[in-house]
Amino acid sequence: MNEFTKAELRILRSLRTPQLIQRFLEELPYHHAKTSWSPRLVLRERTAHCLEGAIFAAAALRVNGYKPLLWDLEGIRDSDHVLAIYKYDGHWGVIAKSNFAGLRFREPVYRSLRELAMSYFDNYYNLLGERTLRAYSRPVNLSRFDHLNWMTAEKSVWFIAEHLCHIPHTPVITKAQEKRLTRLDKRSHAAGLTGHSPH
């Protein structure tokens, strides 16, 4: 599939459920390099950040019979968060790599993308404790980039991130609600940083 080697396919096929893909990502160290590695490079380097983890998860989902869907959560005064999403029994779930404990896996129990996005709202904050989630994208099927060999490229696949930046996003709160937001309390802030890898 897209020129994966037999050894690469063996690893990807062993990650036969979303839960196993998430577990694989959890075991990879989080890195802060300004890269956009393909799934092949993630397998080789055995480290990943948010974007790379999501792209890897999309490829693993595809190998195991799901659509390779990415989804972007947009923040203000914060980084966007890119996730791999999938549907099971008509409900959305998520696989994600994150430096924040609350921005990772979601079980497939969410009926809509808005419902799924709002499950991240209280956990989506910057180091100042500001709640920063503002919008979500439509799902992007990475098969649109097959001609660019997104799964096995030997160089960064920045074209995926660029596409996510330019597609429409749906707001999750109004301007009036934004003005009334409070900062996260210290206990929740500390809990979300469990396992956080500093720059």
C-alpha cells in the first residue's frame, strides 16, 4: 500500500484497532522539532509530535480498513491541534498525540463533530491557563494526497498542514461567550500537564 515495505506493513497491520494505534503513539517520545514527517519517517525515527502522530494514525487506520481522516482544532494564542478521526457504529472517535494529557484519545461515542470538538474545550488551554479552542475543521481524507506519497515520503509533508490551515473552520463559541471565559484553575492546569515534555 503506497509502497510501504513488508516490515512497515507488518507493524501497521498489528495496530488493528484505534486503541492499539493510540497505545503505539503513547510509547513514542514527544519531540518539538519543526518537522512534518510521513508515517514512514515516524516508524524510522520512533518519535512524533501532534501533527506527525495524527498523520501516522491516519495511515494506520487506513491499513486496517478505515478512511484516513484528519481533523484540525483551531486555537487562539495557542497552537492548532491535529487529530486522526474515525467512525464506528455511526459515532466519531479520535486518535491523537499531544503534549497535554487531556487532548489525546476519544472513544467513538460522539454523534457529531461539534459534540466531539466540545469534549476538548476545557482541556484545550495555553500555559497561561487561557481556554483557547475556537473552531474545528471538516474531516480531510488524506487519500487526496496519494499522488504525493504522503504515507511513505522521505521528506516532510508540509502540504498536509498547509491544506488544514486553508480550509473553512466552524466556530465553537460566540464573541460574547469568549469575553466571559475564565482561566483554568490551578489544579486542572497541573493535571493537564501530567507527562508534559518541555521544549
